[in-house]
Amino acid sequence: MGVRAILTNSVRPAILALAPTMALADFAGDFDALLVEGKRDAAERLAAERIAAAPEDAAAHFALGLAEFLGAVEGLGQGLHRYGLANSYGNPSEIVLGGGLPFLRIPVPTNPAPEPVTYAGLRALLVEFTADLAVAEATLAAAPAKDFDLPLRVPAIRLDMDGDGAGDAEGSIAALYLAVTGADFSEEGREWGRLAAAGKVAPMGIDQSEVPWLQAYCHLLSAVADIPLAYDWHEALEMTFHDAFPATRLPSSGLVDEEKRLLAQLGPEPPQFDVGDYTGDWWERYRDGRDTPEGMARARWEEQSFAVRIAGLVDLGVFVHLMHWPVVKPERMAEAREHLLAMVALSRENWRRIEAETDDNREWLPGPKQTSLLPNLRVNDVVVYGWRRFLDELEAVLEGRTLLPHWRFAEGRGVNLRRFFDEPPTLDPILIAQGTSVLPYLEDGDTVSQDTVGGILNMLEAGPLGYFLWFN
């Protein structure tokens, strides 16, 4: 046998053995680059092609599920952009939208020529969103149960929220995370956000533990979408969403017109008059300054602008006043409960896999012995124990084994939340707080204690919202 034949017969098997690894490395780099460039559609096609070529590639299955999940978020954002959702978190509708329909808080680019928003259109967006999430969750559920390493610059992933075919820095995962949490980050944290939005972050080590994590997120968001789909809230849209969709003429849009007229009458904000240091005779100096022409002009402006400054609170009151939503799709509430139970089970599996890991590969969601890469959010044994206790309590409440206490009911009596979801009443927070709406679900049994809730919150030391959005 010649030297060439010997080399060929010995080297070829080695090359063939390395080929899948080399192909995976190429795939991972290309997939990451497409997501960071905001080309999600192309990333989804690449992942599908990889699965077709290597059906047992768990990394490719996760990649496809991730691309489909991001596509669901993009679809919702693009729909809200199409209707001209206000992109400012400072508008008066923030309080209303954050409490009643949190999906309307997604920051989207300004649309100079939006379509008129309709109640049917918003419901259709939520229905499509849940359908897209179901596709992503099914893809993830089909992923082979094997370990993988998929380096991704997760915070730098960009979404196309206006449908122009390209993502931008304002639509990065980091920007969305910072906006939604509203966290009070240190300068280090703000710098992290800026670098991430620019794509200047190191890849995170995505592995098999992230499969159930993202599945759980699909179920969580599906549950949040199912709840408003179960009810009729068209009147709240017509009477309180004028700031959220300023280009649409809703019945309450005349309030925006009057606010503009009032602001035009007020003119520019006069400067504050200077009373100097708040020491000694500062009150006399303040009183004298208030009686000057400048001081009186400032006082008049503050008095007349009061209506504008409290508009958001008034709209919130009207939103709550109109929140007597009849049930139109009761099955959506039952589905929401099932989604939340699935989230609990998948979150447990997520943490089982995390704690079985022995590496520390720039983890997206680290265990207590791994390094946390997110500012202000640490993971230690106490935090993990607190999260597991939260999951146990949530599951018990969703299954009706533990009841929710109510200020008006005696100790040992509480609300069976399972029956509330399976047999939903008209949704009215005032009647729920008063007690009438939950009387049909009142039972004897163990209730969630304040000590348990307080203990869990104390264990989630950086605040429950940040951990909840991160853990799912």
C-alpha cells in the first residue's frame, strides 16, 4: 500500500469524525452573527437547514426554537408598531398599560403613519402571539436530550420591531430587559447595556439547561396573553388608551386634544425662583420670592399644569372603573392555568440540569457555583432555595391545594384559585378586593401565609421582578 493510500485511509476517518464538530462551530458562529445583525428570519432558516442535515443536533433544535420564540416577540412588536403604539415609557398611559395589559408596554419604534388601532386587531395580535409561542415550544420539546454548547451573544441579539427587515440597538435583548425591568442599575450595569446594544459582549455559553428554561418562558407568556383573551375589554380600550395609540381617534382622544391646548396656553415652564440655602430664614426668603412677579408666574404655571400632571392617575382610575370585564372565552383562563403549571414543571427541570453542571462557561443562567454575568443579580444557594419555594407555593395555589387568603375572610378560609381559573367570573378587581366576586370560590383549608411570602421575597435579594424575568 502506498504512502498516499495509508494517509488517506488513516486520515479520512479522523476528518469525517471532526466534520460534525466543525460544521457545528460554523453553524453556531453564523447563527449568532445573524441574530446580532437583526436577521432573525435568516437565522431561523439556517437552524432549520442544520436540523435537516443533522436531526440529532440538540444545539440546532434549541437554535430553531429560540429563533421561533424571537419571531413571536417580533410579530407582536411589529403589530403594535403598525398600530402606532407610543414608544415612550413616560406617557400617562404607562400606569394603565403596565397594570391591565402589560404587552402594550413593549417599546417599539415610532410609526409616522400607523393604521388605526381596533379592539379586534389587538385581540388578533395576542391570538397570533400565543400560536407562535406554541410553535416555538413544540420545537424545543422535540430537542434531543443531550448536552451541547451554543455560544451566543444573548444581550446583543437584535429584534426587528418595526418590520423593516433589520433589527436595531433599541430592540436588543439588553435594551428590552433594561426597559421592562426598570432596574436601578449602577454605572457598570448601564455600561453593560450600552456595550450589549452595540454587539460588544462576549458570547454566553448556552447549553442543554436552557431548553426547559425557554420552554417555560413560552408557557409563561402564553398564560399572560390568554388572560386578556378570556375577557371583553373593548370599553377600556376606547376610553383609556388614547395616550397609548395617539394617532388613532378613539372616543377618548379628545382628551389628548384638550391637553395639547392646555399646554399651549401654559407656554414654556418658568424657572424655579431661587431661595438659596434651606437654612435660617429660608421660609421668609421663599415667601418673599413667591410674591415676586417671577414667583407668581411659577405658581400660576404649577397650578394650571396640575391637570396634565395627574392625567395618568385619573386615567388609571377610569381604567379600574371600567374593569368589569365579562368572560367571552372561558377556556383561555383554563389554558392559562395549565401554562403556568407547565412553567413550574419546566423551571424545576431547568434548575435540576443547572445544578448537575460542573463547568462555568459564561452561563446565561448560572448555578450557585457558577458566575453570574448580569449586573445586580446574583445566584446563590439561598436564591435557588427561595425560587424553589416560590415554585412549590405557586403550584399548590394553582392546583387548589393551598388557598389564597383574603382580608375579609376568617383564618383557615381562602380562595381556590384553580376554580377561579376553571370557572372564571366577570373580572372586576374592586369586587375581588371587596370579596363578592370570590365568594363562590371560598373554601376551608390551608392558606398562603404572610411569613412564607415574606421569606421568599427576602431570599430573592435583588428584588423578585428581576429574578422572575430572568428565571422565568
